[in-house]
Amino acid sequence: MILERLKHRFCVGYEMPPWLVAMLDEAGIPYVDIRLHPIRFLDDLIFAVRAANPGIQAHLAPLALPQAVPHVAAGLLVAMGRYISQARIPHGTLLIAGQRRFDSTQIADGRFFDAEPQAEAIHTICRNYRAVVLKPHPHDPQHTLLHVAAGAPSQILGILGDNAYRLLALPEIEAVLTVNSGLGLEAPYFGKRVHTLLPYAISLAWQDAPDAGSHLGIGDTVLVPDFWRLVLGPHAPVSAPDGYRLPAKPNRLRIALDSFWNFHQVDTDRIPRTA
């Protein structure tokens, strides 16, 4: 029924689930999938965008940010964090990041992820580090990964409620273990090793490394008419490009979406000195 409604149409999706993407691909129905990008520590939130049409995807690539942007932003946070923070954890510490237990990202093989069957593998990872700290998700602190890791035969230092980016900035944090949190995608920009237990729903690409199957990191250009002229042009009549771009403004999307998620604490509020 849903395919009959979508035939001969262009679909604009927001965080489309994998089953829907597979259905559209199989039926040859064109679409663009837009979602909030998991790299959240830039001057503003950005979008992750993928067009089903490889030609459109190629034309979108120049609108994406270069990968240097997250590298530079992470470097600034690391410098700031080390300047005003004093860690009380040893070098070689593993940070274990929890997630919402019943988020769609936690579905694997038709059921929500349970860390218990992977306890041995998780404990093995923990044993490779000098110490372990637990970072629960602020809206759901009970993820099974945290419970399993807490029982590892390692030096478990306890639970931390510190800002996530402050923790990533600390040289004492050597690596991150998570199911598939966005923190695991952000951590490499801070020089951290990452262990994940489930694959990510999407892969990411940047202007200097485009990929037809990956989501491009695009800023508020998504809001201007030229973006939509480019996306819709092969499928519907559109007016001529006008070249208009929004003037640069930090936090435009954060404010519009009321989604600061740890960032305000390192941008406008002072980071606490102790961990």
C-alpha cells in the first residue's frame, strides 16, 4: 500500500529507518534522507544528507563541510579542556558510554540490544586498560552495557556525570567503548580509540571524501532554496538558482531546535575543574 502511494513521487525523509530506505531503493523511488549529524561539537549543529540519486549526491558534495572542520573544532575543545580542567583519573582510562536502551539504534536482530551475551568480550576490552569509568546517558542511566562493564575484573573507578566533551578532551581518557553512540563517532576527532558493539545505521562523508552511499555533513545550507533546487531539479520544475546563502551565525540550528546537548557547557558555561 505504501509503495503505491509513493510511486512517481519524490520522498523527503527525516531519519528514515533502514527498512524504508531498502523498500524505496528496491522500488526505484527517489528520495533524500536528512537527519541531524552525530558530530555535535561544531559551532552549530549540521545535517547528514544522502540522496538516492548518485548524480544528485555528487552535486551535493561541494555543499558539504570539509573534514578539517571537525578536526579543528575538536582541537580547540581539547586545548580549552586541558587549560581549565584537572583530571583525577589515570592515563590509560577507558570511558564507557551508555545510551537510551529503547532507542531505535539499539534494535538488532529484531530485539533491543542486551550486553549480557557479550559480557566476556566487554570484560576483555576493559582488561586492556588501566582503569574504567562509566558515563550513563543523562536520560536513561540503566543501559545493560554499563551493568556488564561494572562487573569487569578491572579497576572500575565509578560513574561520571561530567560533560562528554570535557571527558573526550582529557589525555587520560585513552579510548571509548559504546554500543553505537554518536560519542563513538566523535571520539576519533579527539584522538581516542573506539570500540563499538553494534554497527551504525549510517556512514558519514565529507566534501573532500564524498561517497554515494554515505550521508554528507551539510550545514544550514539545507535551509536555503538553492539546496532544494538542486535536490528537486531532476524530478520537478524549479526556478533558477539565485546563489543566496545565510550569513554565518553560530548556534542558529541549536537555537531553532533547542538542542544544545552538552555543547553549551563548553561554549558558554565554564567547565568544572574536577572529575
